[in-house]
Amino acid sequence: MLLIRRFEEKVKKLYNGGRVVGAIHLYIGQEAVAVGVCQALKKQDYVFSTHRGHGHAIAKGCDLGRMMAELMGRETGLSRGHGGSMHLFDPSRGLMGGNGIVGGGIPLALGAAFSAQYRGTDQVAVAFFSDGAANQGVFAESLNLAALFKLPVIFVCENNRYAATTPVKLSCAREAIAERAEAYGVPAATVDGNEVAAVHEVAVNAVRRARGGDGPFYIECKTYRVEPHCGIIPDDREKGEREAWRTKDPVAIFRTRLTAEKVITPAAIEVMEKEIAGRLEKAVEFAEQSPWPDPKSARHKSCLV
Amino acid sequence: MYRTAITEAMSEEMERDERVFVIGEDVDLFGGVYKTTRGLVEKFGPKRVRGTPISEAAFFGLAVGAAMTGLRPIVEIMYMDFALVGMDQLVNQAAKIHYMSGGQVKIPLVVRGQFGVGTAEAAQHSQHLESWFVHTPGFKVVMPATAYDAKGLLKFAIRDDNPVIYLENRVLYLRKEEVPDGEWLVPLGSADVKREGTDFTVVATSNAVHKSSEAAQRLASEISVEVIDPRTLDPLDLATILKSIKKTGHLLVVQEGVVGASFGAEVVRQVTQDGFSYLRRAPLVLGARDVPVPFSPVLEKAFVPQVDDIIQAIRMMLGPGAPASD
């Protein structure tokens, strides 16, 4: 969680300085969702991410240098500079890509789950999406199909309160999105998405069910998108909203809990901070020293078969 | 028969490779609305022949996700028009993922469906969408006109590692022709000279291949017309087309899709660019009128070029009234 937070802070800084380009959607505030869910998965389980996907990639164990290189459009990037921030692919770790289309990855996750079922493996697939994506037709279609085919897929709704800049109360006639899943016969649970242990507990249960052949599960994680939708263009929030969130910061909550329960000491967290800072420096260095893709390769469809 | 050739191609490939499966609306118990999947569920079972709800976006996406993770889906679209409901999954997902992933993820997916003008099914059950797909990077686009090509191309398409859009013309489904025994494949990107000629080149697709061949037959005593079927619209076998035009100096493209910004227009662009010196007259594209497909059989017939229109166009292009470039 701390690594994701610091990675995103670093990306924000690099973006402001023009060193990272394109459409950047920061995951700050939602870290407990990616970590809570992905910690319940095995390496070979599939994750279908979103436009706001850096957290999912890190939680799936992707290489920080190659992630940073992708954000900078370099040849060494996770997608060889062909995808960018919204399209991080690392099939070797089960990361089956982000998606620039809100809700676009949901049925793809169904396909991976179908594939696992068809091939008789015990893999599961996770579709991350948001309250915004829940209003896409394909979400409803996918819930129905997943229940009908009893697919080992886990729908993870990161209800971060905003669809681009529109607050959830103005985009969802009924905010309890989990009810929609239940209406299609997909069992659901709603959790505090800022409590990593709570998310993890529900995710472990969902994964166990899916692996055991009991079909899909829906998890609604109530969280909060701290940063603007994209880049640094500020969006309006109700007065005091961001300030109120600070008391629910998932990283702070977990840190307080771990130190209070004496799982970790503040000094050890300091060491961790330093180690993370070093890893991120190295990642940036790797990215910035990496070559750009050969411009000719764009025209020659170099990686198209 | 064109239709059974399609069924046989799927059946043979499913026997050969257990990763191949068929998915779509009514493909299982009913055998497909035009019976192109008849017998498959009995032979391969419901696991590999999967009927779906009417949820194009979801089952297209499911097929793409399955293709990303080791399977080789064949998606049947009941009517090509319905593909538009799930177009995001085709254009933004299927066609782009291989490229966006830097080549790491392959999408061995065949999306096949039928369309056709001549059965009075009106504007939302008939239209030609091939030009949309040709315009989209990341798709290969196949449009067979004969049973031989239908089978050979489909088998090849199923073995391709990235998305192929396979377009079947329902007016050809019951067309009978002699086909050889044994297995054959038709590679993507290879045109076929359906009728040899020396005076005039017609490039035609799908049902227009047969209309053009009939026109050529009727003109045979006065004009020797060569009819070329590209079979694969993308990648296009331009070399075969240019070779013919080098010989004849004339090009007419005949299609049943509308002309503006279409496949036919693209053929003319490529020929003009790479074979301008061969052309003795300005090339022409004959196609559907710029309206949705009409319902009434009378209107529908007037909507697309008929054999007489093709004959007239060839005569016009060769006639004394036509402007000569040499």
C-alpha cells in the first residue's frame, strides 16, 4: 500500500514536471482495494484493470522500472511503449491490461474465467471497475452471463464516489450497486474499501468460492478518489470532503493499526519508506535511461502478427 | 454448399484443436438462425458450442478474454448489424489489445456473421459493414464468395493468431458448387482470378463476384472481362489486381456496400497510387446507393448493382463517350 502511494506521488511529481506524459489517473486513496484483493490471488490468476490501474499492477507484483518506463513511453516499458499508463500488460503476472474504456474490461475478465473453467484449471479472474462503470450496459450483461455460466470471476467495484467528475449521487439512481449484482444472482458483499484487512477477508472468501466452482462474486469497496479524475486538472469537491477523507486514509489507518498492535514499529516503517524511495529512484532512473521505441516500428506495425 | 462449407470448416478445426469453441446467440440447440452451426453441439457438446443471451457486448468481450488466455473462439453474430451493439469490444478491445500490449497478448479470435441484400430483411438486418472493419487497424477481413473459399478461408482464419472478421453473405448460403475431396486451406491475403480476361478488369466482392461473372459471361463475345475476387479485403492482394490492370488498362470495382469511403474506394486509391500508369480510363466503383438498405423487394433490387448495371458500366467505360486518358 505504501509502495503504491509513494509510486503515485512520484508519478504526480514527474507528470507535473513533464517527465511523464499522457493521460494519468492516480490511484491515491484506493490502495487498500488493490492490495486487499490481489493478496488473495495467486500469480497465475487474472486481473483486468482499468484506466486507473497503477495500483493493480503494483499489487500484482509488476516491475516498477518497467511500469515507469511504460509511463514514459520507452521501449523497455511493460507494453513496449505501445500502451501507456492506461494499458499496462504483464501476462507473466496475470495482469491482462488496463482499459481506456470505462467498463470495457469487465467482459474480458469473464472470458479469462471462462477460459480457466474450459481448460479445467483453478484460476480465477478479477474485474476491477468503478461506480462509473456500473452504469455501463455491459456491466449488467456481464453479471447475467457470469451467473448463467457460473464463471470463476470476481467483480470488484471500487466505488470511489466519482465517475470522472460527476459525484455518485448524480450518476446512480440507487447507490447500492451491490443490489444490482444480487438481482442477477451474483452474491455480493459491501466493505469499507479503505480497510485493507476487511477487503482482503471478503476477497479471500470470494476467491475460495470461485476456485471451488461456486461461480462469481461481487465486492463493493466503498472508497474515495483523492486526486482529480485525470492528470492535475482540479475538480470540484464539496467543502470539507477531502479533509474528512484524511481521517479515513487507508495507508494511515493500516499504519496506525499495525503500530498499535505492535506488528511493526515506527522505526521499521521509516526503514520501509527509505527502501521504497530508493526503489522508486531506481525505477525512474531505469525508465529515463531506457531507449525510446524505434519510430519506424509505429508505422510497420512491428508487434502486429 | 456455401453454408455447409462453413459448418464443415468449424467442425474440422474443432476436431483438430480442442481450444477452438463456438459461441453466440442460438448456436447450440437451434444450430444458428441460418443453421450454420447445425450438428455441432451434438458432436462437441455444450462446453464447446455455447449459446448465449442476447448480450453482444458481453459475449464478444468474453470471447476476447478467452482468446487472451489460451482459447481460440469463433463468435457467431446472428446478423452483422447486431455487431454494432458490441462494437466497443471488437474495435477498442479485440482489434487493439495485441498492439497495446506491445505484442505480448495474442487474440486468436474469429468473428463471423451474415448479412445480405436480396431477402427483404430491411435496414437493420442486411447491411454491409466490411468497410468499417477494413478501416480499423488490427482486423483481418475475409469475405468469401464461393463454398471452396468459404471453407478454406475459415479454416485458415481459425488458425490465425489475431482477430479475423469473417463475413458471410446469406444469399449465397444455399449456393451449390463442386468442391474437392480432402482438406484445403486458403491463405488470407490471396486474391483469386475467378474468370480470366484480357480487355477489362472487374474486382468484385461477395455476391457481386457472381453478378460480375455473369456480366462477363454475357459480354464474352465482344469484351473479354477478367473478374478478380480479393477474398480477403484486409490484407489486400494488390499485386494480383495490378497484374490484371497492367494487362487490361481498366478497373471497375463492384460491391454491394455503399460506395463512399468504402472498400471499393480504397481499392481505387491503392491502384491509382501504385498502378496509375496502367490505367487507360478513370476507374469506377459500382455499389449500393447512399441510403440504408430498403425493405420492399423492388427498392432493394434497385439499391445494389445488378448484372445489367455492371454490363452498362463496362460498356460505358470502354465506349466512345468515355474520356480517354491516352
